[in-house]
Amino acid sequence: MKLSFHAMDIRELRKAFQQNEKAIAELFAVYRSRYTTKANVTMYRLMVIALEAELQNVLFKLSGSRLDRATGDVKAVTAKYQKIVNGAVASGFSGAGRD
């Protein structure tokens, strides 16, 4: 399910958004190829789905007057998922946290 947000009504912003989505998907594919076990690939896919949902929420709430809030939301999401990855590394989840 994808949320509809106001930027998608503007052709240039929609095009930039689609290009960005494509670049992110390509990067995700590169990272996914690093995981060799079924369990690791599944965990990675779940994290990607969750991050995509978080990003949609930030973009949906974004407006020109709330840029600082959106920046804070992105930092909070990043910190939350970094904590999850750090916990996975500490518990021995192979492949997690590599760049």
C-alpha cells in the first residue's frame, strides 16, 4: 500500500521521486545479494518493508513549513533502525551491519 502525497501532483517532483525510488531499489538489491542464508534474506526484506513504510509516513507528513520536523523524523527513524541492526550484530546475526 502506498500513501498519496501532494508532491506527486507536480510532474518534476513525481519524476524525481520515481528516480530516487529506482536508485534505492537498486541499492537494496546490492545489499540483499550479500546475505546468503534464507533467514538473513528474510530479515533483510522485512527491514526494507518497514523502512519503506517509515519513509512514506515522513513524506506524507512533510510540508514546507514542517521541514525541521521531517528532518527530526528521519533522524529518529535512522536511530531506531541503527539500534536494531546493532542489536542484531551483537546477537550474532551474520551479515548485519556490513557496509
